[in-house]
Amino acid sequence: MAAAVPTPKPDLGPPNVVLILADDLGWGDLASYGNRLIRTPNLDRLAAEGARYTSFYVPTPVCSASRAGLLTGRLPGRVGIAWNPPTRLHNGEVVLASVLRARGYATGMVGKWHLGWERSDMPIHHGFDFYWGVPAGDDETDFILGDAPTMDAAPPDQLARRYTETAVKFIASQPRNRRFFTYVAHRDPHLVNHPAAEFAGRSAYGAYGDVIEQLDASVGDLMKALRDMGLDENTLVIFMSDNGPVIPPRGPGSAGPWSGGKFSCEEGGVRVPAIMRWPARIAPGRVVNEVVSSLDLFPTLVTLAGATLPPRPMDGQDVSRLVTGEVERIPGHGIDGGREVVFSGPHGVAGMRSGKWKYLRPGIWSGTTTLVDLEADPGETRDWSRVRPELVKQLEARVQQLIR
């Protein structure tokens, strides 16, 4: 089937980029991903007007390491933050904002950084022109502006609103002809949940549903601001989660049909919701089933910006033609000729997905090697490792090649 592409429009040049990151949001927590108890009309609209990804992965199921991979395009263990709690990015590590700023973009971040606590670790020392948020955790009294502590305070129930307002002010402060990259790293729906008064009790899924509906409203506020400023057409908005949800009995999150959640390299821990909208280049209503990784965003956004990748090994790859709908499949070295994605845990690489097969080394979620067929068994209930030992050997060899 031919790829869906937008009706040809005038070339508007490289896009502005707004990257919105939810914290511990599950694949099954949004209405557009099948949730019937939590209302997310703004994110539903984002998906209807853009593309919704069904096989979008993060490299690791915890927030600090996942963010390290997202912003560097490299496996977390390569860059100095393999798990939680974070230490710091290696000296000389290149963050996406640095490359985009060198291309002429204004770069701003609000929210949870979680890639180091020291003054020299703050985002403005990694390519961001502006930063306001908390370096780690949920402490509403620990706000940083630039790289200096402030007297600012915001209760948890107001963080989504404050982060969105600050991001909009940053965007509005830029000259009309300057591209911008704005990274909004939310707290919600990370436990403990604190819905604002106007959202408390509004959903049919308790406080967890309330804060997701509140987060959805903040996305709507940001999108309205882009429209009001006339920036809507050529702005690529990406919404995603840093890792899977905290699932029952420890939490109320939903991974949809997938097993596991946060802290696990089962699908529920590493497969997350992701939506991309860019009216100038992305046709509305696309559903992308192709395997994509958050590690791909670095090289993809660099390509779309017309910038140059730094001279270092990248674990993600440029999928810009998939994003724009020029192609529906990215060829690779996987078992079926498609993509491979690698997952990591606290002690290094945990395994990979190759085609329909998922291979995991023993880890904190399982004491044994596992091999599952995700097409036939999305819940990962049957282990094929003893039936297909030759496939385990093949995938293990491939893992070792990829992490050299």
C-alpha cells in the first residue's frame, strides 16, 4: 500500500519542534490507545491530525536512563546514566539541543531534567538557551532557573499548567523568523497523583485519570497557543512517555495489551504511546505500526532541521521519511528484514526486538532467558527459548554486534 502523504504545500523549511514528555504514562492510558475511562480529547485530536505510533519504544524502562537516551540518540549505558538514580552525562556528550542550537534554533526546556543535580549538569550547559524546572524528582520547592536555585514554588497539582505557561512564554519570546526547539518534561502522571481542584473527581478512573485529563488539557493549551501565534502549520509536535506505567498492584496505570510496566523490559515497560503532528508534512489520521525508538528522534530531528550529526556512534537512526509518510517501512537487519531495537537494564543491555521476536537476557524482571513471538503472543506468556535455541544464539550474537 502506498504511504499516506499530505497534499503538496509550499516548502516552509525546517520545522519548529515541541517535544512533550509525560512521566510514567502507559500505552493504554489514552483514549486514542483504547482507554475508555480516561478522556483525552486534545491528545486524541493531536493523533487525528497527525500520526499515532503503535510500536514506539524507549531503550529502558526507567525515567532517568530513558531521558538520557532520548536526548543523545545513544543507549543510556554509553552516555553515563544506565539506570535510576542518575549520576551525570559523560563529559563531552552531545545533547540534541546543542546540535539544533548550532543550526540556529532557539532551545528551551521546562520541567524535569533528571540527568544530573550539580550546577554544571543543568540543561543550559547542554545546549539549552533557557531552563526552568526541577533537576530531579517531584520536589516543588527545588526549582532551577538557568543553573541557579530560585525561590519559585509550585504545588504538584499546578505543575502541568506552570510548565505549559512557561513553555508558551519561551516560544512567544522568539523572533518570528527564528526556529525553536522546546522540550516540555512533565511530572504527570507519576505517582503520587495530585489533580488540581478543577480536575479532581472528573475522570472515571480516580486521581490517576484526573491528572491524565489535566495533562491532556495542558497539551490543548499549548496547541491553542501555537495556533494563536500562527506557528501551527510548520511546528512538529511530538508527544510521548519516558517509560511504561506503574501497574497493579503497585499502581493504577495501564499498558494496554502488553505485559509488565515500569522497571521491566517486558513490552509494557518499554513500549509507550507516541503521537506526532506536523501539518506541513504529516498527513492526518496515520497509524504507524513500524518499530520506532526514541533513540531515533535525535538523528531524525537533526535531519529535518538540516543540521549535521556529531561524529560519534549513534544507536538511533534517521526515520524522517517514515515520519513524513514518504515510506511505511524502514529496512534493517532484523529477522524479517526490518528494524531492530535494543533494550537496556541496570546492568547493561537486556535484549532486543528483531522482527516479531523479542529476546531478553536474564534480568530483574526474569531469572531466565526468554524468547517470545510478539505477533502471536503480545502478552509474552510463552517462552520459546528452549524450543528455538538457535534463534536465541542468533539474537544474542546480534546484540553483541550492536553494542560494540
